[in-house]
Amino acid sequence: MARYTRLTEPIALITLNNPPVNALSSAVRSGIVDSVSQALKDDQVKAVVFCGENRMFSGGADIKEFSGSMSGPPLVRMIHSIEASEKLMVAAIEGVALGGGLELALGCHYRVANTKARLGLPEVTLGFLPGAGGTQRLPRLTGITAALELITTGRQISAQEALQLGIVDQVTEGNAVQAAMELALSVIGQPLNPRRLSLRPPVWSADVDSVCEVALARVKQHSRGAMAPVACVQAVRAAAMLPYSKGMEKERQLMDTLFRSSQARALQYAFFAQRNAGKWSLPNGARWNNTKARDVQRVGVIGLGTMGRGIAVSLVKAGLSVVALESDAKQLESGKKAVTAMLQRDAQRRGVGSPLHLLTFALSFHQLKDVDLVIEAVFEDMNLKKRVFSDLCKVLRAGTLICTNTSGLNVDELAKVTDRQHLVVGMHFFAPAHVMKLLEVVYGSRSSPEAVAVAMALGKRIQKVCVAVGNCPGFVGNRMLKLYMDQSLYLLEEGATPEQVDQALEEFGFAMGIFKVADLSGLDVGWRVRKASGLIGPDIDPVNPSRWRLGQRYCPLPDMLCQQGRFGQKTGRGWYLYNSPGSKEAKPDPEILNFLEDYRLKYGITPQRISSQEVIERCAFSLANEGFRILEDGIAAGPEDIDVIYLFGYGWPRHRGGPMFYASQVGLSVVLEKMEHYHRIHPDVPSLEPSRLLRRLVAEGSPPIQQWRNHIKNLHSQL
Ligand code: 3HC
Ligand code: NAI
């Protein structure tokens, strides 16, 4: 797990060897300790160079070990003894030095990095802090301001930036081990005390308090209830105020608290859930590791509206060539301008050449004849999409995939109009598509495993977090969202205000409350969908609309707002008031409060006092309850996939893991009890009825979330 090699006369090499990221597992730490002691015993050895197997220094502590009982040499003590060693220690950084990996390097007396290496202390993203001296050593190298920024955000930096900040001593375009050896040979014999960061005094300066105050205000605003960033500020402050040993005590105390926190568990769960999402499986047994994806080089994008533009940008940025098609010259021109500007801005920002040569704009389907895959992003209209799909079949090569970006229409129905049902899948991007990381890959009943593999691989190539999901109205994300939105609207009917609901959700950790999000997306979008699906029609009285449609409770409030021209930010009025159309600052609107009061009076609803707890329970538990139904229906392979969808597509706070993880943390029996309670009070809302799977899991003793897949398998095998 750590290989010891004698190099030239005075140098020994210790190679961390734990693929794929050389995580500092218990075995690796033991290997390092043994290798260091071997080097110390060898009189011929004057210097030790640390490096990682496969040109990857280290991805830090082994996160998998955190859930069990820790064993092996403690990292803090190991790094301390490396730093205290009388022999010269040099880190040769290639690939990444992250978390404990960078902390190990900071314990060395010199650091050399390859130009392509990335360095960082991402522990905050896992719910804790750099707990192997990182919070005390890094500020002693970079100063407080830079250390605060790096440690509270977890941002990874390039070797060049690390050099500028003083984190590494040398950057090389060549082999870092070779460069580290040369450096070692040139400094052997020089005093080591000045290189031992723990011996440096606290990095106090007169403005420490104000710098920390500013950092604290920033993290509180950005992290919305996450504990780790706040603790990171406290730990770095200790590096400014206290000698090293006292600072380490503070680091340990803070780490102990964070390490046991539910937030750390949620964030570590999210880390693995994100990585597992790519390991898709279909009900028919096809999986990521038994299906080959063929290569895609040219992609057609149909429709250059809100979504098509972002999709085209994402593809071109990843080096794919794109043929972008519109229905008429005017639309094409406006799409072309927007896509070109986005790509140019991005190239400028990144200091790279513009990739516009990869783009072709087209008005005729014939120009799509050579593409390997098409992504359709025309209006959400089944008939239009069917026309597009059947026209495509007339020009596309036989093996070309046809993908739809529909938000929830039936992928099977669309596939039926084609001559290649097996090559039709959904690729559901989220707006803005060049920014949002999530991609739902929707397989229909006839989609081939290869088609799913191709769509997943393409999504990965354009740096999306891809989740394979089954075909049902709204797929996973939007199917659940509908119930979340319904609950929020019912809460307004029953006595809450949009601000109250949003505040509760934001305090829970959402970046934005649901009514602010609705104003941002445009209330008219859902209005059009409801009209198309027959929920709103000529037989509905616009002044006194019914609260009962298609056999269920219905809240007509958003339709009534749209009738008043309140479409959200774009019209300057929605659930909130804005200074002008397009402005972003949402202000409570007294007109909305009056409107809600009149509405309740008209329908004889006695307003209730709604607590924040009720808002969270009804919204979050409804999401989870529908998530259980989705698992029952086999639309998602496991709870982790649902959580990844909510983390990356719907702004669910990462430190709460996702709706399914949250339900598991609150306790499934509590969720069940609450759903039963709310369903009793609102029998006219069938979605509040606890799902079968939830009941079953509770009956089976509320197993941990990692075991739910087995219970779902059993449930399916009994159906
Ligand atoms: N511990 C355990 N497993 C890890 C790991 C770690 N630190 N880092 C990555 N892995 C695993 C992943 O789960 C994945 O496993 P899988 O193949 O079974 O799915 C595999 O390694 C490859 O990971 P990625 O798919 O993420 O590979 P990439 O090449 O895309 O990224 C990486 C590599 C940049 C190193 C990325 O994995 C990463 O960011 N890792 C986490 C880094 C981190 O947060 N380190 C801090 C750890 S905590 C710590 O050090 C505490 C200390 O302060 C005391
Ligand atoms: P949009 O209205 O902004 O753009 C649609 C574009 O398609 C228009 O530019 C239109 O000219 C073009 N178009 C229409 N018919 C065409 C044809 N026959 N050939 C070529 N181009 C044609 O719509 P938006 O928002 O981009 O939505 C597109 C699809 O993406 C819809 O299915 C929608 O449900 C889905 N979607 C939308 C999201 C959003 O937030 N806007 C999020 C995720 C999916």
C-alpha cells in the first residue's frame, strides 16, 4: 500500500499505492509509517520523496473508512512525525493532492508539483474540516485570507496558483518525482526548522477579526445552515491567534463535533451517491459494466430556444461537433446569436480559443443526415414532437439515436412513430442547460441498453451528473416536484403566505423557496401545460374556479395569477413583486396577501397558523413519499439516484443528503406517522397517503438506506 524504493545514493522514494486515487487508508498509512522508519534507519538515506502510484499523489483520507471504526496509524501523528523527521522530506505532487493528501504534503519540508496537478482541501464538502493539521499549516503558508477562502469553499486550485500562494515551492512541466529529487539533492544539509510549518508562530495581524467576520458572514449566506464552513472559519482563526499545538487542539475539538454530525453523514452519502449514479442498471439486467457505448462525434440539436441553446453550448464546449436546427430563419438567427455569444464569453473567461468552428446552423433536416445522435428540444407538444421524430427518420442514418429533452411526455409514445424504437431515449436536461449539472436519461420500454449507454456516456462527456430513470409522467424529478408544488399551494390556501413557505424552505437549506423559483421560471409555463392537459378549459369559471379537478383537490391560485398577467419575474409581478420586469429582487406584495384573504373568504376556508415545521414536513415528506412510489414502480433503481436528482436538479440542500436520505435520517416511522396524520386531515389529497414501500420498510424495522434496494427487490419479486 506504500512502496519503499531506494533511488540514487542518498534518496528513498515512498510511493502511495491504493488505486484509483491513492486514498490514505489504514493500510496506506501503515505502509507510510513503516517506509519512513526504514528510511530513517538507513544512514545512507538523506532525503525521502513521497509520490503516488499512476502519477496521482493522493485523494486524501479514505472516506469509506469514516463509517466504520477507525484503525491504523492516525494521520495527524503520522504527518507530525514526517515533519519532525531529521531527514529531508519532499512531496512530488502529480494528479491531485486533496484533503489529507495535501495535508501530508504540507507536513513535508518541500513541495514540487506538476503543472497539471490540482490541490485543495475539500473536506468542507464532506461536512468537516481539514483535520490533519490543514487548518493550522495552510494559513502559516498562505496567510489567513487565502486559507479561509480555500478551506471554507474546498476549491481546488492549479499548481500555478498553488505556487503563487506559496503552497508549493516549485512547478514543473516534467516528471514531479524527478524534479523533487533534484530539489532534494540541492537542499540536503540545509536547516529544516524554517521548513517546519508547525514551528511558525500564529499568523496574527491587526485585521484578523474583521477578516474572519467577513468570511463568517459569507459562509453563513452561502452555506444556508451547513455547520462545517462555520467551523472551518473558527479553526483558521485559531491559526491566527494560537500557537500551533493549541490550534491543533481547537482543530481536533471542532473535527470531533463535525465528524459525528448528521450533516457529515449526509454529505458523505451524497459523495458516493453521485459516483454511484453513473453505475446504472435497467430492470432487464443491463448495466453500465455489461453494455458498450459507441462513440458519438456529431450531434444534432433541434430547437434553439431556452433549452436547445444551453444543450448546444454544453456539447460544443466538450469538443463535439453540433448541427443546430430551427424552424425558421428568424428563430435561427436569434438562437445563433445567443449560442455564439455564450460560447465566446466562456472561451474568453477561460482564456481558450473559441470553438465556434464546431457549430453548424441549419434550417433543413437534410443537414442532420450525418449526425450520430439527435437531441430534440422543440416546444412541449406531443404532436409537434411526433412530427419531428417521424421527419427525422426520413433523413437520419439507420443507427442514429433520437433523444428528446421533453420534461415529462411519454417517451414510448414518441418512439412509436419512429423506425427505431430501440434507439429512442429521453435526455432530460435542466435549465439553464449549460449550467445545471443534472441529466435524467429516460429509458422507454423499447430502449436498448446500448442507447442508454450512449446517452449516459455522452452526458458524462459533457460533464453532467447522469441518472438513468424509467418512463412515467414527469420521470423522477418533475413527478416528485408536482407533489411538492401542490403541497406549497395547499399551504397558501390553508393560511400561509408565499414568504412564509419560502422562508421555511430557505431555513431548511434550499437556495430559494419554491415560490421564488416559480417566479424565476415563469408561472405561464405550468399554466400552458395545465391548459394542454385539460385541467383548465372553457368550462372553468375564471372568477370562481373550482377547487376540484379530474377527481382530486386542485388549487387554482396559480391560474388566477396568470389570468392577472402575473407571470413572475418576467412581468415584474408573480407570487412576489419586483421593481421592474426582469428584476430579481423579490419583495412581498400586499396585493397577494389581500388576494389570498379574498380567496379564502370566497371558498369559506378558515385560515390556520402554519408552522415552519408543517411546511417542511408536508413538502419534504411528500417528496420522499412519492420517491418511495417511484422505487415501487421501478422508475428509479435506488434511493441514491432520487437523491442525486434532487441535489443536482432541484436545489435540495446537500448537507441534508436528498429527500430519501432525509427521510431515513428523520426516521421512517416518523415520516409514516406524519403522512398518516396529514392524510387524515386532508383525505382529498390522495398523494398524502403513505406509500406501500414506506409502510413495508417501517414494518421491517426501518432498515438503513443502503439496504433499501434489497427490500425493493423482494417487493418486486412478490408482485
Ligand atoms: N476515499 C475513498 N474513495 C475515494 C476517495 C477518497 N478520498 N476519492 C475518490 N474515491 C473513489 C470514488 O468513490 C470512486 O470510487 P468507485 O470507482 O468505486 O466509484 C473512485 O475513487 C474514483 O473517484 P471519482 O469517480 O471521483 O474519480 P475522478 O477521477 O473523477 O476524481 C478525485 C478523482 C478528484 C480524487 C475525486 O474522487 C475526489 O474529489 N475525491 C475526494 C477528495 C476528497 O474530498 N478528499 C478529502 C477526503 S477527507 C480527508 O482527507 C480528511 C482529512 O482532512 C483528515
Ligand atoms: P422554447 O420555447 O424556449 O424553445 C423551443 C424552440 O423550438 C423554439 O425556438 C422554436 O422555434 C423551436 N421549434 C419549434 N418547432 C420546431 C421545429 N419543428 N423544428 C425546429 N425547431 C422548432 O422551449 P424550451 O423551454 O427550450 O423547451 C424545449 C423542450 O425542453 C420542451 O420539451 C420542454 O418541456 C423541455 N424542457 C424545458 C425546460 C425549461 O426549463 N424551459 C427544462 C427541461 C426541459
